[in-house]
Amino acid sequence: MVLRFNVGGKVVDRVDLIRKKKWPWRLDVLPFAVLYAIWMVTIVPSIDIVDALIVLGGLVSIHVLTLLFTAWSIDFKCFVQYSKVNDIYAADSCKVTPAKFSGSKEVVPLHIRILCGALVLG
């Protein structure tokens, strides 16, 4: 169960708790590192260097498109770079979904402070 707050207000519709993945485990790093290693081990020795560079160009273009989609779409960025969490103490960010016609989705950092022995979110 993922912790999701359905606010249903005039400005904010929903808030999802998320945590940033470690950079090697992100979906814009690990799969491409594996693909580049496979390219180096299997493709380069087996075909002509020009054909291998064409395959590398295809891999690089897919990688660049993935990076551009993370800049264009907040949902895709959250899918690739963040994981959903159940506990507010495990979260380091929130994905805020606004109500219709009230703005665009945003990933907002979550700050937790302790004041005089009491836990304060914000």
C-alpha cells in the first residue's frame, strides 16, 4: 500500500510520498549501463566498426530521449528516478498533483525538523 493523500481541494488534488532512488538503481542509469556493456562485449567484436557505431548511435539516442522525457514529464521522472513509499519518515519528496486548471504537477522536497523534542513536518 502506497501512502497517498487525496486532498480534493481547490488547488491541490493529491499528494504522493516518494523517495529518490540511489543513482545506480535509477532507470535512466542501470539499464543503459547494461546495454552499453552488452554493446561493447557482443556487438563491437562481431560486426564492422561502422555498423557498431550505428548501433551505438541508436543506444545513445534512446538514452537522450529518456533523459528528455524525465525533463518533460513529472510522472515519467517519478517513475524513473523515484520510488513510492508507505512511511512519511522514509520519504524525502512529495509529488503534488494540482486540481484541474490549477497548475502543473511538481516534485517538492520534504523537510522534517525536530523542535523541542516534537517532530514538525515542513
